[in-house]
Amino acid sequence: MNNFKFSKREKIYLLLALAVLVMLFISSSMTYHEQKMKAGFIHTYLGWLEDLIHRLNIYYGGVWHNVKTDGAAGFTQFVVRKLAHFTSYFFYGLFAYLGLRRVFVIKWTGPFFVWSSAFAFAAMDEFHQFLTGDRTPSVHDVMLDASGALLAIVLAVIFYQVKQGREQKSRPFRG
């Protein structure tokens, strides 16, 4: 029988992953109008972002988004919403992987499990939005969410591979 115990740090990571999921559930329970940012708020607090993205053209969901088609405030809101999707799942993927990394005996199954769970949660979140009034579920958002989680997991795996390589180089050879 394996006596695996989660460390305090792993428990914190898992609680953070759960907190991200709770935040996502609450967010997807809100209608579009409850979440909509007013132009004045965007200009006042996100003016720096408007200045940064005003020349971008983003093709997303079969539609071009830019300042000309969406307006400055609308385009900024679009970018903020998509960044929120990506970063929320980035943090879920990161925290879930860091919390569960040692659980899996076969090392590739941990990243795959965490990414699969992120993909499943993203799909369920979009379905939840479908059930919420005034929201439009999107397969593109599921893919964006899964991409955020995948990036976090890949970066964490690379970090641990590099760390492990450095630790092995610093150990004296005992032959």
C-alpha cells in the first residue's frame, strides 16, 4: 500500500486550482450584461490597454475584431474577455499540475490528466454559459481555455526538467 501524502504546498496549489474553478463557475453564471464593462470604465482604467492594442486585428470565431469594427471600448473589452479565458485556465492548469505532479507514477499521465480536466471543465463551462441567459457558448473559447492550460503545463514540465537536469549535474559522481 502506498503511503502517499500531499505536502502543504501541494494542498495549497490544489485549493488555488479549486478557487479558479469556483471563480469560473460564478463568472459563467452571470449574464453578458452583468459582466459588461462600460466605455467610461474602460477609458479610465484600461486606457493603457487601448493604446497598446489599437492596431491589432484578431480573427476569432470566424470574425475579425479590431478598433474599426468593434470600437475602441468594444475591442478592449473583447481582448480583456479573451485574456481572462486564457489566463484563468492557465492558472488552473498550473495549480492543478503543481498540486498533482507527484501523484502520477507514469510521468506523462500527470500533464495529460490535468490538460484533459481543463479541457473538460472548459467545455462544461461553455455549456453552463449556454444555460445562462444572454450568453453565447463558443467552441473557440473552449480551445482558448485549453490552450491556456496547456501552456502552463508545458512551462511547468520544462521548468522541472531543467531543474532536475541542474540538480543531477551538481551531484558528485559516485561510481
